[in-house]
Amino acid sequence: MKNVEDVYPLTPVQEGMLFHTLSAPDSGIYLTQISFQLEGTLEPETFERAWRDTVAAHPALRTAFLWEGLETPLQVVRETVDLSFRFTENATQHAIETFLKEDRKSDFTLEKAPLVRLHLFQLKPDCHRLIWSFHHLVSDGWSTPLILTEIFQRYDGHSPSEPAPAYRNFIDWRQEQDTAGQEAFWRNELEGFTQPLTCPQQPSLSAGLTHENIEGSWRVVQIGRQDQARLACAWPSSISLPDGRAELSPPTL
């Protein structure tokens, strides 16, 4: 195959996400959409280049998923991808809100990498809004601050301080595990348990976390020593306590 850097199987979690995505096409069930407001001087071309270089540096962000005619699904890392990065000048808040709704309806084609897209809106010369959408198959909440850190470093003209390990390393590690032995261990440990574990319910918190009314703390991060651009992001974090209570914690970037 052309434009292929690597091929390897999915993790069990990825297989589950792929199954649910294919079972509910166009539902956007694993479509993640994050919105940022950038205040201060911003160079769109430099910002776009920082994103493109970061995607090029991470195999996971250049990955597509194939399953048709295969005994088991595979993830295929492309050598090069065409990242969708759009820029709109003199945008209105209404135009952005309309885009957010339409973007959530536009799911990814899993066979075509990258499963990432970005749209930068200029509200004012010193105020921009970035919409970052990606499929949960290729990234998660734990990875988000790491990716943003690399973006900021590259935007500032620096190379990332610590190259991230390849996802392939985790796949190889999983395949080396003694799954039969692990299953035997847990069957022995859980012998005698007859009732499933009941997790605490959080109806009030989960009901309030929708796409339209996410509330949380604002975290401001400088993304350039010279231009002093700032990033403001609404990022609520949920902590579930043993007695069923839940708290919102400040974001961590």
C-alpha cells in the first residue's frame, strides 16, 4: 500500500469505540469538539504550521482505521496527511455558534486520516476562536494538554522538550502480555463475588454538561513570549467521590 508508515491492531478499548461508532453512524458518539479563545497578537500561518508539524510528529494523529474484508480491524498510520485547517477572518459570534452545531453533525470518515480538523475564526485583530475536533479513537482527554503544550512550543519557535513515545510501543507491550494468566489471576481474586459493583450516580452533574452549556474554570496560558497571545479554555473536570458526590476541579494544562 502507498503512503503507509505502519500497521497494527486496535486495543480492546479502540475496538469497543469502533464497534459503537459503526453501530450508530452519523451519531457523533465519539466526536470530540473543543473550543478555545485566543486573546492577543496571533500569526495564523505560524499557528497553522505548529499544528501541522505536531500532527506530523505523532503517528496516532495520522492514523486511519480499516475493517472491511479483514478478520480483525487494523489501524494504519499514514506517512503524510492533509490536515484540514481553515481560517475565517472577521467572523461573528453567531457564525461561530452555527459552525459549532454543524461541525458536530459532521462525523469523520474513519478510513481517511487524519481524524482531526481545525477551524480558526478571527473575531477581532487581537481575538481569535479555535474549534478543534477529533475522533476519540486517536486521542483522549489525557493527551489534550500534552498536544497543546507541543503546539505552544512550536508556535514559539522551539522543539518539544520531550518527544512523545509512539503509540506502537503500547500496542507491542499489550501483545506481549500473558492475558490467560491475567484472567486466571482475576478469577481467583474475585472468586466468591456474586454482585456487580455499583458505581455512584451523578445525575445532576452529567445532566449539566452539554455541548451548549459547559461551565467551568478558565485557564489562561501564554503561547508566545514575544506576541503575548493567551489561550482561554473552559475545561471542567469531574471528580467522583465514594459517597456519590461530585465536584468540579480547576483545569490542568
